[in-house]
Amino acid sequence: MKVAVIRFPGSNCDQDALFALREDVGVGAEYVWHEERSLAGFDAVFLPGGFSYGDYLRCGAMASRAPIMEEVRAFAEHGKPVIGACNGFQILCEAGLLPGALLLNEHEKFVCKYVSLEAVNRTSLWTRGVDRPIQIPIAHGEGRYVCDEETLAELKAKDRIAFRYLGENPNGSVDGIAGILNERGNVLGLMPHPERATKSLLGSADGLFVLNGLTRIAVQA
Amino acid sequence: MTTVRVYVTLKPALLDSAGRTVAGALQKLGFAEVQETRIGKLIELKVSDYSEEKVKAMCDQLLANPVIENYRFEVVA
């Protein structure tokens, strides 16, 4: 089991992701530079947070057109696990692998704190077994999830809302959405950072609820 | 060489939170008549060979995100 942690110029959660995957989730993980064109030998993809390409034009816009993303697209279409946290979520939306977009927080401020999340979907690789509220930090200025009403209705009808914020909505996301799944359920995008909550020393180990989905794949493989 | 100006704006239904802050600042400066401010982008392209179809393709593929934005463009020189 080996996870590709994709690095773009401006990624800054790549080291956290690699560390959490290796040390706390217990799977193999290697960096893959955005200019690469192959994911041969990898079983899953982690798109880390940060400010890829300085957030030029729109958050995730430039990264979503990077050479490696063609491969990530094919990977996702083959049903392999792809997770994008924070900037990774923005990249997945810009790439069209997930619907909707992330806009500047409603209150305009950067928000960095622990939030409580409820798993709405309970059957996907990423959300299976999340049977209680989980505490995971967020750290973003542009995390207001928006989509049109038709898309929202479809997300609800097909059980594709992975996580909702419990209590206060920290960024003004429609329907309190913190993370969504693609139709097949193998691609997860979320604003919270599961890789920053993988041991109690960090304040919470609840990120493992999400990332342990990868070990289930390893067992099946 | 042709200069093309592409204007990208947030769809009217979406809240422009940065624009709202700017409107508040203008009001504080005494411009009480300001009811709303919306911020967009102006992207100026210089192209060796202008084609409306190609500029449209550039907007659709990268310059604007159809989920949240509208765009229009004009040739200025």
C-alpha cells in the first residue's frame, strides 16, 4: 500500500501528510512532484493543503491543470482512493472531479481552529465507521463551499455529503458542508485537515477515522 | 498584436464577502450612497492572432470558473 502525496509549488501540508500516513496510519507514502506524469506503483493519492501556485487566479485553478492531474483524473476514474484536504479540496473542485467551488469565507477572515464534524455519509471508504462527532482542525481563508441548488439536491439524494460542520458554520458553506464525495465515493474533498489530527499529542487523533480508510484498501489489496 | 480584455465577475447570486467589506469601507469614508460593491478581475491578453473562439476557449478552460463566475471580453486594440 503506497500513497502518492502530490507536491505543487506552494503546497505546505505535504510533510504533515507524509508523516501522518507513514507514522500514524502505517502505510507507505512518497512525494510525487506535480510535473510527473505517472502514478505507477501507487494505490492512493493525497492532495495536500497549502497555497499551490500562490492561489493565483483562483484557489487550486493552476494546480488543477498541472501535468500530474491528468493521471490523478484517470486514477479517480478507475475507482482508486483520492483525498484532497483544504487546498487539495479546492484543486479537486477546480479539476471537475468534485462539483461546486470554494469561495472566500463569509466573514472574510482566515479561520484556524478545531471544528466538530458529523459524517453524513456512513458507507464510503472514508466515512465508514465515523459513528460519533469527530474533532479535526480547519485552517483556511477560502472554505465557503458553494454549488447550485440542483447539485446540492443531487449531493443529498446520492448520499455524497461526507461531512458537515456541527454547531457553528465556520465559513458560511452551503448546508454546513465540510466535505463531499464523488459519485462513486472513492474521491473525498474536505476543508478540515485530517493529517493534522493523528495523535492525541496533537490535540486529537480523530483524523485517523478518515485516513484509516486507506488501511482498509490495503487489507483488501 | 491584439489586446483583449477579459472581465471575470462572480455570479450575481453568490455573496462577494470581500466586496461587502470594501462597500463598508467606502461608506465609512463618507460615500453613503454606496449600496453594494462587487469585485471582479480584469485579465488583459496580448495575442499574436486574435480569434474570438480561442479567447472563449481560454476563458472556459482556465480564466473563469463557470460554477461561480461569468465572463465577457472585448478587443481594445
